[in-house]
Amino acid sequence: MASLSPAAAASPKRLRVYSSAAAADGDSLNGTGSGKRVGTHNGSFHCDEALGCFLIRLTSQFAGADVVRTRDSQILDTLDAVLDVGGVYEPSRHRYDHHQKGFSEVFGHGFNTKLSSAGLVYKHFGKEIIAKELGVSEDHEDVHRLYLAIYKSFVEV
């Protein structure tokens, strides 16, 4: 498998995490991030939201995004993407929670396990991430094959 793309290897993305309402205020950012902000819950963290935040920051749209950790719905409403908190799964608004009553989203492709927030991010951005890291287009034959294999071996488990 290929190593990191030249662009990814040449410019590491600095992760900035904010866990208070004051720090989550856009005016307090010092401009070193992408300007995008991704939210997840504060308190104890789990592999689910940690992997989800890592994955979404590998996308073109959220590269270098700052991570805001809060459960404050007013702050969450201002963020560009929200993972594992907020009680909403709405990909068009980049809301990826799986805790709400009646949630039943699965990956498909023969997999029937209900998705975590990391799984939701992977479902919507996995092919883009793989293609970007390999330096090929999303429709390259290896991308779909890796998309399924990575899900089976690393995301679903």
C-alpha cells in the first residue's frame, strides 16, 4: 500500500482541541487552523469519536479543522460538523451521531452492523480519504476494494 501522499507528508496538520465555551468561540481562534470546526462531546472519549475526528480531518473539506469538545447545543449548532453528540444523523449538514432512538444506519455492501459515528464518517468520506492518500481518483479500481477491506478489518470491528 502507498505511503502518505506528498501533500500530506509535506504539511502535517496541527490539531487544536477546545473544550470550553470561550475557546469554542470563533473569535478566539488564532488562524492556524483551516477555519472549519468539528465538534464532539466533552468528558470521557472513546475510539469511536477519536477515529471519527481523525478521519474527517483527512478530507479536503475538513482538513486541519479544529476540534471542539462540548455538549452545549448552542455551540454545536455553530460548528461545521458534529460527531457522536447532538442526537442527529443528517449527512447533508455533516451531523454524524448514532445515539438517537430509532437509529439503524448500516454500511451496506453486505454489512449489517449499526454504524458508530466513526462508521458514519467513513461511509460518507472513506473513498475520498483513500483516493487522496493513494493519489488516485475515487473511481480507481483499488479504492472501492480498499474501502470495503478497511471497513471490514478496522471500522466495523
